[in-house]
Amino acid sequence: MTNDEISYYEGFVRHQVFNGKNKTIVDAIDGYPAKQAIMDNAIIAIDTGVKVESESGTTDTKTVFAKKKGMAVMISDFCEGGVILANAAGETALANSINKSMTYFLGANKKNAVTRAQAIRKLFFDNATVLTNVKAADLLIIDNAITAYDSIKDLPITQIKEVKSHGTEPIAIAVAAGWKASQDQYGLFHSMYGVLDPDMTEELRLLHLPIFTGYRKTPLTVTIVDDITGEAINGSSMSKPVKKGKEIKTFNSKEGVVPFDTHKSGDTEYTVMAPNYVTTIHTVKVVLHENNVVEIRMKKS
């Protein structure tokens, strides 16, 4: 993907999140759902094209992690609002039960991540009178996110791996179709809510526009897990020498997850530590301009 294509794609994703959060409103706008479907399909086509362009040995990990992260981000966003409402209603136990961050789901193994997500979803449903930020439509969106991850997390690699071939042209076509659909949606929304709700209209305008920064990040997410159980290790950390070895920089995990918004490409050697585990030296391999996912397994001491 080119830098401009990435900028358009990121705008589509922001627009998609807006649609999910305001589903009831946008569904009621005549013609909007049809344009929304075109943009959603464009996102899928772009994701597929990116997998085709990428190395075949990494597509499975990236696909599964993307679904897991999407589920984690969505549910933790609802948790954040729910905690405020529960505390305001004097429901301290409920507030504590749903006070979960994104890493609560990302740090769990495949099975437990789904179990945790389903448990929080049940709390949303059972306490609908208190957690009014989670509507019936939101529960459907959460169900879809859980299913999207659960349905592929255990598939054999051959079932979720794309054959490497030409993928650039389909991406360009999908970007063009998605951009037109995104513009059409904004036009329809503006015609109905430009006067009624100018703040929300401006929010959508800013979200759907591409941001041409000319800079592409290289994100990295490291999960540190037990070699036997696969469970995330709390209290784990990674460190490396900086400033020509004169200082040591340490990155502490949160429930076993160490996220880097962007990371230098190539091989970087880290010392990985955790209480009651054998300290190891691990070389992290990072591919430029890709969403890198690394799992480090540690043995008990």
C-alpha cells in the first residue's frame, strides 16, 4: 500500500467506528446503510489485498491478532463508560467487575480471551438498567466482534492464509470505491443532521477525512506468556541498552502485553524477565510498516 492509500484506509476505519457507535442513528438515514456496506466491503477488500502483498508466513498471525485486538478495543471502550455509570449508581462491585482494560483480553490466551469477553458481555446484558451506555444494538456489535475472533482463532494456518500474488491493483480499486462511499455517507448525514446536530456532523467530517501525514508507523505488540500454559505473565518486562550501552531502558508489561506504538525495523535484542521465571535473551524481528506481533514464551525457574 502507498502512504496515500493507508491514509484513506485509516479514514475508512475511523468512519466505520463512528457508524458502529451511532448505529441506530445512521441506520435510520435513507440510503446510508447501502453506502456503509460499500465502504465496509472496501475495507475487507483492502485487508485481503494487504495480506496478499505480505509474506505468506505472517498473514495468519496478523489476521488473528487483528480480530482479537478489535474485540478487545471495542469491549474495553464500553467498560470505561460502564464503570462511571456503575459507580454513580452505587454499584461498586459491578464497577470493579467491568473495570477491564484492552490488555485484559489481549493478555489472555485464545480460549480465555473469548471467555473473558463473553463474561463481560453477559454483565452488560444482565445490568442493562445500570449500564445504559451499552444499548441492544451495541450488544449485537460486541457479539459480532467476539464471533469474528472466535471463528478463526483455532483454524489451521492453511485455512486463513492467503496465496501470495498481485494485490496492489485491487487495493487501489477498493480505496477509490471506499472513499466515494465514505463521502456519500457524510453527505447524507450532513443533509439530515447538519443543522440538528452540528457537533456530531463535524465529528464525522473530521473522522472520515484522510490524514496525509507522509509517515507510516511500524507498530509492535509483544505478549510474554508461560511456556507450558500459554497464560500471560503479570509482572514481566523487557529491557535493552540505549545510548551506546550506557543506560538500560525497561518496558514493563501490563498483564503480559508490551505494546509499542512504533518500533525500529530489523532485529532488536531484549532481555526478558519475570518473577519466578528464567531470564532470557530474545531477538525481536520487526518488519517495516507492518503490524508486528511477537509472542515470547518463558520457562519457570
